[in-house]
Amino acid sequence: MSEGQGTIAIFPGTFDPVTCGHLDIIERGRRLFSKLIIGVGRNPEKTQLFTPEERVAMIRPLVAHMPNVSVQSYDGLTADFVRQMGAHVILRGVRDFIDLRNELQQASTNLIVGGIETVFILTSHEHALTSSTLIKQIVEMGGGDPSRLSHIVPPPVIERLREKLRQQNGGP
């Protein structure tokens, strides 16, 4: 048995909403660890459109075919959630140099304070410029045509996003 087998990793994020870039990191990350837990958290610096329960409900069907992947929401510090789940590794996707700079600071803090390692996976080139914030803006401005967005957002998520924005803006 190699060292990585038996290792539980947490892939934390807000996933508001989940994108094809997230799913790419999940698919690739699940091959590195015996168990991968997608931790749906809250970022106090951002306003989330979907509740944690809604985000978990969107992700679960998209990863149902992955037997070593589970999805769970959490509150509080990611490091506390990692320990609570019996994990020792945080998985993070890195899109660009700006992401890397921010992630290195967080990874260093998690290692020093909590003894938690961070493993980085570079985002595939086709997802490198995709962000949940950008996707929300596109849909909110009327660009939510599933045929145009399906390569960056799973179609069921596009529909949920369109519906949520309609409700939020007082539409039928």
C-alpha cells in the first residue's frame, strides 16, 4: 500500500455555484486520495446566492458516480472541519498566479497552526478563467443560455441558477 492510500482529503469551497472547473478538480483529486470530502463552506467576505443545503443538493447528483467522494456542509474554520472529518489534507485548485499567492498563505497557516498539509492541483486550461462569481454575473445579465454555458457549468446547475436569480429579482 502506498503512502497516499488511506488518506482522507477535504476539498473546501463555497461552490456558489459549482462549476465544471470544480468538478474537474474533484475528478482528478479523487484518484489521489482514498476518500475525498467536498466541504461546502461559507466565505464571510462573499455573499452567497444559494444556501449551504442548496449547494450540497446541487453537487451530490454530479458526484454520485464517484464512490469515494462525499459532500457535506460545514460552518467555521476549514481546519476545524478537516480535523472533525479525520482528514489530514486539504485539496485546492489553482487557476493562476493570483490564486497561488492567496492559497500559499492559507496553506502555510494551516500547516503551522493545524499541521494540515495542502495539495494543489492546477486547473485544466479550459477552466482556468472560470469562476462562480463570473458565472453568476453572466446569468444575471441574461446570458444564461445552457447551450452556451454548458462547457463551464453543468446544465442542472444553470437551471437552478436561473431560477434562483429569477426569484431573487422578483420574477415569476
